[in-house]
Amino acid sequence: MQLRGHNAHAPKNEEELLQHRAKDEHYQRASYQSHNHLHKASHDHQLAMPKNKHIEDYDLDYDIDDDNDDDDEDKNGYNLAADLLNNTKNAEVDFVFFNRVPKVGSQSLMELMVRLGKINGFIHGRNPGGAKETVMMPRDGQKDLMGDLLTRPKPHIYSQHIAYMNFTRFHLPRPIYINLVRDPIERIISWHYYIRARWYYNDMKAKFGEKSIEMPSDEFLNLDLDTCVRNHDPHCTFEQMQIKNPVGDHRRQTLFFCGMNKKLCMPFNSEVAMQKAKRTVESEYAVVGTWEDTNITLTVLEHYIPRYFRNAKVAYYLGQERLSRVNRNNVTRIVSDETRQILRKNLTNEIEFYEFCKQRLYLQYAALNLGKRFGEDDYLLVPEQHGKSDDYEY
């Protein structure tokens, strides 16, 4: 089985990863306005980008016009294009906050972070969870959680299914924010079959005992998505601007970036919530990646947050068999094009937000390459593989 948009013969070590020759794929660099920074964490200037690191040491055959490089990089290897897209330097504490979105492959990233913690010298902690997730939290709950996280030994990464929390609003130091996103249609499909897998309820029973959710009826477990959508089942009806629905918040990816304001962020497929989520990503998040572009995501994490993600690609591919199967659900079915079109019409703003996050990720990656070339291992756009859901957590 091939992994997320990557060839089956994945590089085994860092040298092999770096020695693959460049491919003629260009992205234009964005013109971003520089932010005013009141504070820098001591571990950042994190974008350590020596100009010759990947060119001279590994003899990649770049066709470089020296006259065009001056605007992007000084003689000491400072990368202006990448720096303008780097929010890591805004962090005020040596702590990464991963407020993970459900059904985007966050379990795989957490497993990777545990491995990287042993290599790079940090601790990964996670919320143990419960039968029901608490995505939205009152002010007192936010303050208590923030206080707990900021007093833990550093450096560390903390992971939890929770909406974006604004530390500076409580006059607390800003952490390094990261997250993952996924095609909203694939998330809907993923969730539908995840909560219809018998093993899911057996696992819940083993973890939470009497507090776990009871096994649903066979009728519920056997309901395919096409039938659910066609029959306007409450679980498959996507009412615009709806606040409450029978299936929780899995359909609202923007919620995890919009924040804790229920009135603003909870309405389903809201344009206002979507725009707020975009602004938060652009101003606060160091990296928002996607497993649909595995190598781009890992490359950006490595360069924009090197304190924590140095050697991420090496660690990932050496453990790819395990990492690609974490929390994987084999109970899936083919979804018709008709159903996908119905979902697309009802997820317009969710889709726009997802595309925005991917565009920003590509811009960050392009900035690392100074807009010249993409490495063939870093970018492999295979449309028929995008959208496949069997390698994600369900």
C-alpha cells in the first residue's frame, strides 16, 4: 500500500532524502507584510537557513542567478521570504500547542512526536480524552488549562481535541501553535464510518467502562453514507448556520481555528467563522499541515520549528508502517459522486478554509526553496491519491 501521495520506495535516511535531485516545479513567493514583534522566544531565530547547506554539501544541480538571490537571502544565509511566513518567532514560551482536529491523522503525528521527543529532547503530553470530547470551554476552564500547561516542564508539546485558545487574551505568553487539516468531504466520510465501526465502541468500553457510549443498533452501524444522505437522515443533513446537530462538531473544521466564541464560531459553514479562522491561522499558527502532502508538511515542520521537528522525515519514514496505521479504520465503503457533490455544495466555506491552509503551507515550502525548485521527494501531486481516506485515522 502506498502512503499518502508518496512513492512506495521511500528514502531510508536523511542523506538519501536530501540527495534526490530537484524537479522543475515552481511556486511564486507571496509578498507578505512584516509583523511588529514585541517579544521573541530565546530559542528562535529558529529559521536556521544557511544558503549553502542543501546546495554545496549535497551538490544539487540548481541554476542560481546570484543577482536575484540578494532580495531573499543575505550573506549569512538569512531567508527573508521564509521569515515573513514564520510565526514561530512570535512565541513567548518554549511550548508547542497542538489543538488537534478530529479525523485528520493527528494520532499519527502524535506518535511521530513521541519518537522525535526522544531524539530532540522534549516531552509530548496529551489529554487522555473521554467518552465525549470537550471542544469548547468556558473562560475559567481555559485559564485553568493554560495555567497547567505553562507550569509543566519545558520544552514540551501538548495535544488535545480543543478549539483554538488565545493565551495572550489572558495576558499569558503565546505558545507555538500547530495543527493539521484535511479535505472536509473526506472528514465527513471518515467520521461517518468511524462511528459505525464495532471496534470503536469496544475500545471505548475498554477505556471508559460504564461511562462509554453503548453499542448502537445494527441499523445505525450498517447505514452507508449514500443512503444516509439520500434519505435526509438527521446525521447526514447539513443545515447551514446550524448551531447544534445530532453528530457533534466533526463537520466544523473551522471551529478548531476560529476559537472559543460560540456565537461566532459554532454556526455550521459560516463565512464569518471561516474568515476568523483564516486570520487566526495567518497570524498565530507556525504550521498547519496536511497528510495529503506528507513530505511538504514534514519539511515545513522541520524548518519552521526545528527545535522540535528536526529529523521529522527520517523518523517518519523509518517508522512509516506503524505511523500510517495508527487508529486506522478498515470499515469503509465507496461513496458515490452524487453524494460527494451534495457534500461539496454544503461545505463551501469549510472547503475554502481548507484550501487556504494548503495554499499557506505551499507558500511556506516555496519560501524555503527560494521559489526556485521543488525536490521530487517533497512534492508529489498525484490527484487520484488525494482524497483517499484509508491511511488516515478514523
